[in-house]
Amino acid sequence: MKKVTVSVAEDLGYGTLLWIYANNHKVYHSNKRVDRVESFDDIDSNFLGKVEELDLNKADKKTILNLILEKTDRIFGVCVNKKKNDKNNRTNDYSVVFFQSWEQVKTFAETTFQELAQTEVQRKKEAKEKWLERGRLFSQKKNSNKERVK
């Protein structure tokens, strides 16, 4: 399991399954989350580009290419984190965990990913509450300023 940061223009959801073929270095993604896929034959495929075209730093690109070359015809990845890109080039940064076999992906989906998904849901809920609280405070402040003006 290797964790790599990938920048792509596509909007990939949390838990999106990625895979890279060793023979042509093409990268694909599925519209389904990894925990909702039973077998690799059940997924839809959307072309993202070639590994060489993805916005990766040299160390990450080398890591992925080395994984590809190690006794496998494709490697699988799971998006576990999304960040805004600092470069402002209309891409998003995703932390992707790569695996060498489908069995490793399924094990990850059944165990670790479930915990990560629950943590992500809780984080989003807390962020929404914080956002709503800021909105309430802003609204109260605005109303109190209107009353002072009258």
C-alpha cells in the first residue's frame, strides 16, 4: 500500500476507485465507491489520462511506475482525501492509496475504508455545524446593527 497525491481536473468522490494498466500506463476511474463494488467486472470505467500526464511530483511518479512494473498487469487506487490545489489550475489534489492486487483493495474496503468513511462523515457534519453557526452569528450581528441604526 502506497499513498500518493494526484492532481486531476475531474471531480472524484471520496472512495473513488482508480486503476492503472501496466502495459500502456492509462489511468481510469469508476463512478462507484470502492466499498460498493463486489468485483472488478462490475465497475464502469472513465478514462483520466496517462500516468505521465497526471500532475505528480517526481517521487510519486517514480513510486507509481515502480509499483506497475512489479509483477502485475494493473494497480488499483482508492481516493481517501481531497484538497484544494494551491496552484489554481482548476485541478484538485487527491490522496490516493495504491494496491497491487484486487484482493488487497477488497480487504481495505471491508476494514480500513469503513473507518475512514465514518471519520469523513463526522468531519463533514462538524464542518457543516461550524458553517451554520457562523451564519447564525453573522445574521444576529447584522440584525443588531440594523436595530442600532433605527
